[in-house]
Amino acid sequence: EKLNLFSNRRIHDWAMVEAEVGKSDHYKFSLEVASKSITAVKDVNKYLPLIPSEIDSITHLIISLDENVDKQLKPFIRDVDRTHGHVRKIVVNNTITNKGIEDILEQCSGANHIIISILNRIRMNKNESSIDPSFQELIDSSKQLGVPVTVFSFGSPYLISYENIDNYICTYGYGKTTMIAAANALWGREKITGVLPVSLNEKFKVGSGLKIQKKKKLNQNNLNFDVAWNVIESAIDSKIFPGAQVYIVKGNEVLADTSFGYFTYDRKQKVKKTSIYDVASLTKVLATTPVIMKLIDIGKLSLDHHLHHYFEKFKGPEKSKITVKHLLTHSAGFPKLLQMYKNLDSNESSQLEKYIFNQELVYTPGEKSIYSDLDMIMLGMLIEKVTGKSLDVMASSYFFNQINLSNTLFRPKEEKNKFIPPTEKDVNYRNMLVKGFVHDENAYFMGGVAGHAGLFSSASDIGKFMKFFYDGGIYNGKRLLSEAIIEQFIEKQSIIKNSDWALGWDTPSISGKGLAGKYFSGTSFGHTGFTGVSTWCDYNNKIAVVLLTNRIYPSRPKDSSLINSVRTSFHNSVMNKILGK
């Protein structure tokens, strides 16, 4: 008023100013400017933007010396809450003692991701941080939690130190549009293209800034999987299996998470996305092989280690040659079939070990490749020998718990039984309906946990796990496996000429006539299971396709030709649509 700003006859009071500024076009322009200014200074693990479905829980630390900071940052805080849904908020607006920092970190334990929002008022002290030193100490200390931490600065971008921050995003303001733009950047609704208008230090100079693309969404309307769905529905009509689960993911986008048919042919209980299947030999690549990968990755095991160094009673001129690599490529010399459940009276570990160690080799190790469950059974035993813990414990500790695979487990508890389709009416061994416990007779005899079978899972859980592999071993910003070990294990091995085996994993047939079909690239890997399950992953194209069925209900067919035909046709239809072949 003193500056005569209201001399314009059209705008002559503050109410009219607010109305003019608040116009839709002006708001959109303000949001556009704010969005273009958002700057990603650091993104060490390259996991921005965040994907809500991959994060089980978030702790949101809101820190500032300003009172009511939670109200001042309300638009951003509310968006984080609503977008994710499982967020714990901790507000800090006083200087913190060392004990206070410890208490806050303890409250953060259990979260899968930490977001730290700093309201750092812009001061006149150019090129200096005005953040309270105890807040910086809290930020630096958060790294010891071992989970990803994303730091947002609202206002001044200056901090005391940036060294211990893996992920840092600057917004330069604390108005409503700035906070909305920040939330859009966090969740990948908008790309991040801003650059620093000032130099933070010698490393992060004016004009620098990372480019983070927004989440790409494939137009699912253009990806009509009707042909693939017809393959599944025709198989159900032909009683190849009573029901199925399908999960398809490309990049960060889930293209299909659906189900078909029923648990049984009486059509009483529908298959749902929450149903859990006996995944049979997928145990080999979802539990046993990943744990072996981890043990090699952390230096506790080597592909060239010989088994007899771990098992003194496993000996003989040829057996002494067997290495971990031989087991992973099914070239150790073991026979194809093994029937412990018929040949042993007791499943005590000493009896099992004696029986397995006394098995005669049917060929020289490394001479050829014969698919044998015993290879993976031995690897399961090796895992227990090296770690002192059973396979199920190690798989859960290293992977299932870390990636939030809540429906992936050995020996399901009774309350899970209602989610599990029956596998087979067993009239040869157990004389009962196999439902809720492992179908494989040897795995059942061994107590339900074995290196070759015993795992239960859902298509969505398996799809998330496969995505973890094509993401290079990182889940939610946390590295669980090195990219190098993944690429080593999914590469087709030359130990046996013309073999399709990688390490633990199968690969698509060179002829293109195999179960994965003809469209998966040469960097693809996967596996199938006797119960009617399969998973295939295209590493280069970042695609995973999971198909789960209970094809041996009510009784196993004489051969696998029907399910194999379904698998090939299904995979060809899906990949043809995704790749546009």
C-alpha cells in the first residue's frame, strides 16, 4: 500500500491479490516453475523415484527449529502419507542430544525407508549452512540404520556436510506448490531436471544436478494380452489345470497381476492373487541358488570349492572332483532319480546323509549334464554346513524378509492352508490329499525343507523377486547382491558343450522351441517346476513372466507335453505383445 501497488483500479486490496494469484492458470504456472527447480544432488543407489508397492514401511523425520514445522510442511507430509499408507512420522524441532539421536534412531528401526524433510529457512548468511549441528549429526547417523535414506531440504540447500548422504533433493522453498512438486518428484509423477543455482561445495557446484526420469508407464490399453489369456482359459477348459496365477512386470511397471479358474474342478474356490502355490523345483532358483550366490558374493564360498572339503564322508576318486559349480550345472555325475522316501526307514539327518553320500555316480563329473534333484539337495546341505543354519532360515534372512515376500515360505502354517490349492490326491505314498505341505516325496520325507523342493509362493512374490534380479541386486535402494554375481550366475555355462544351464538357472533353448518360447533374449534365465509352475526373466529387456498352476491335480499326467505346450504358447503370446514382434 505504501508503494502504491493498489493504484490499479482493478486490484485494490489484498483479497483481490489473493484471488488473482490463485487463478488456475497462475497456480499451474507456479507448479511448473517449482517442478523445474527441484534438484537431485545425489542418488547414489539410483533408486529414485520411489515405488510405493516395493516399500513395506516408511519413517518420515520432519526436522526444523521452527515451531509447528509439521503444519508448515503439511502438503508434502500428507502426500507421503496418502501415497504410501504405512508411514510413521517423527517431528524434531529442538536441538538434540546424543541420547536423543539414539532414541530417534531406535524409533526408526524396522522401517524399510527413511525420508528426512528439513525446513531450513533461507538466511542472509550466503554460502553457509544454517542447519542446527545436531540435526546434521542425526542425518549422518541415520546411515547406520542400513536402509535407504532420502533427504529433502525445503528452503536453503546448504548443509554442514553431504558426505554421508546417499540421496539428497533440494527444493529451495517451502510454499504449497514447492511441496507438491517435491512429492511429485519423490514418487516419479514428474521428472527431476533442476540444477543448483549456487555451489554447495567444491563437488556440488552451480549448474550441477542429476536427471531423474519420471516413472514410465506402458500403455496397458495397447498391451492386450487376450491371446495369452485365451491360452490359459483353453487349458482350464481342457482340464490341463483347474486354475492359474499370472504376474508380468516390465521395468517398474506391473503389466498383469491376475488369476484364472479355481482351486479344483468342482469350481468351489476361485484362484485369487493372494493364493499360494507349491512351486516345486522353483525352490532351486528362488531359495537354494540365491543363497549360494550370496555366500559366494560375501566370500564364504567359491564355485571351485570341492564338496569333500566340507563333508569328510563324501569321498571317492570321482566324488573328490565334484565342485560347487558341478552341482549348479547338474554335471556332478549324480543319477537322475532318487527315492529316499522308499529306501529309508528314518529321516534322521545322519541316515539321510549316509544314503546321499553313498550314491554311486553314473558318469564322471564335468563329462555331461543330467538334471538331478540330488545336485540341489547337496547344495542345501552345503548351505547348512557353511552357515550353521538351515536353508529356509538363510533364504528368509538374505532375501524373503528383505524383499517383503510375505507369501514365500517353507512349511506353511495351518492358517495359510485356505490360500493354498491342493496339489494332488496321492494314492502311492501318503494316501491323502496333498494340500498345504510339500508335494515332492523326497522333500516331504526330509521334513519339508530341501534344496530341490519345498517352497510355497505366489506369482506376485516371485515377480518381485525376479525384478530384484533384473534391477541388478538392489531392492528399495539397498544392495542385497552384487550385479557382477547376478550376471555371472545367469550366463550360460561352457562347462558342458551344448548345455542350456547357467549356474542354478536354466536358460531358453537356443532353438527357440523350449518352454520359454522364442522371444526371450539371450540374457534370459528362469526355471520350471513339476507342479505346473514357471518363471522366466529377460535381464536386458527387464521383463519377468510368472505362471503358476496346479497341473497335477487331481493326479499327475503320464507326461508333461500338455503343460509344456501351454507354457510355450503362453510365453510367446506375452513376449510378442510386449516386444511388438
